[in-house]
Amino acid sequence: MSRIGKLPISIPSGVDVTCNGLDVTVKGKFGTLQNQLPDSLSIEQTDGRLIVSLQNQTRQARALHGLYRTLVNNMVIGVSEQFQLNLTLKGVGYRAAVQGKSIVLNLGYSHPVEMEIPEGISIAVTKNVDINIKSCDKEQLGLFAAQIRAWRPPEPYKGKGIIYEGEIVKRKAGKSGK
């Protein structure tokens, strides 16, 4: 049995969870998220807790048990607290700005990069180089941050690029002269 899958999910106050068969809907102050569990799992709500359990002991079901428990837990955390990622632009002339429903990045190209901000994601830019991204959907947040970072991943020689907060970029020595 999955060690993570058997852990109960506590529901904080202000969060409403609706289990309709295998459909799970979580509502909170930051939004509404919905997910559907596979047939091999079941979910029940008791005493302000959610428990994801196995219907049968197949290899596939056991593999999905911990995954779907974590996905439902992330839904509960997301609608109650929100998830947050911080990106930093490192490089001469690199900067970002939010204009309406898009983010404009100057990353050393001959043109500014303009990206549409998806629904449910909020972005704040401080000091022109620090990007703070918040969302209640952890998957959508990580995907959008990865799309921004894909424009200039950090490079090992000068350390320039778009870096996650707390990320360590291993530096290389470069050319050695005589």
C-alpha cells in the first residue's frame, strides 16, 4: 500500500469539497478546481478529512494511489493558500513588465517577447527583474513558469538567463589561455 496514498487529507476552514462519484470539486477563496479519479480508486469525506482508497489491488491502481492523493491535496492547498513561483532575470538589459493581460520580456533578442497570461494566473514584477507568479493550480503554474524560462534558460559560463528562486547554476571555467 502506498505510504503517501493512505495519508488523510485535512480540509481547512473556508474550503468546500464535493465528491460526486469519482469527480472531485474543490472550492475556496482563490478559485475552483476539479479533477476526476480513475475507476480503480474511491474517495470519501468524513470529519473534515478526505481519504483516497483503492478499489482493487492491481499494479496500475497501486501506482495511481499516491499520485491522485497528492493531486487532490494540491487542489485543497491551492484554493486555500495559492502556490507561488519566483523567477529572476539575470543578464545585462534583461527585464520584464506586465502590460494588461500579457507579460513583456526583454531578453537580449532583437524584439521583446510577449506572452499571454493564462486565466487563473497572476503575475507581479518587482525591480524589473523579479517575476512573482501565483496560481491555485500547481500544474498550470509550473507549466507557465517553464514556458517563460524556455526563452532563456540559464547558461553555465556567464550565469545569464531566467533562474528559479533558490536554483543553483553550476558555473564552468570557460576557455583557458596560455
